[in-house]
Amino acid sequence: MSKDLVSEKIDKFVNKKATLFTDEYTIYSRINEHDKIKNHFTVNHSQKEYANGNVHVNTCENRHSLLRPFLRMFRGISKKYLSGYIMIKQYIINYKEDAPDKILQTILKL
């Protein structure tokens, strides 16, 4: 039996016990079985629930809403290079820096 995609991503990107916030999408149904997940909280979008106290997935949805216009300015990109474009946008969001010369300097230092 092969692991599902979500478990593979948890294995790859989660270093310690984590709390996970998701919507009710069925792909997350077995998440509680994973040993790296300490707590799993959901919001039920189909019942028009978008937040329940501190439980929400708005951060993820917000990042996606920022990524699409960023990618649109390149007028189409190859899947081969998508991760590179996403890393640039991630840098812009994390460091509040969108000056191309400073981004390029940082990339060249790496």
C-alpha cells in the first residue's frame, strides 16, 4: 500500500509535531493517523464556515490570490520553472521586498 500524497508531503516538509488547519476536503481525512500531526482542526466550507475561533485556512488562500497576478505578468510559464517563480514570490512575501535588483543580489549570494 502506497502512502497518500498528503502523508508524503508531511514526511518531506514537517520536522516535528505540528498542528494542521485545513478545510473538509477528503484528501485530509486520514491526516490524524500521521505521527507528525499533533492536532488537526478543520473548517467546513460547505456549511459556510470559514473560521472557527483561531481555525481558518485564509492564509493559504490569501497566498494563492497573490500568486496568480504575479504569475500573470510573465504571460505564461513552463511547469519546469514554476517552482522558481514561486520561490521569488515567496521571497517577496517573506521579506517584504519587491525590488528586482535586491532579489537578484540575494539569489546570487545563495
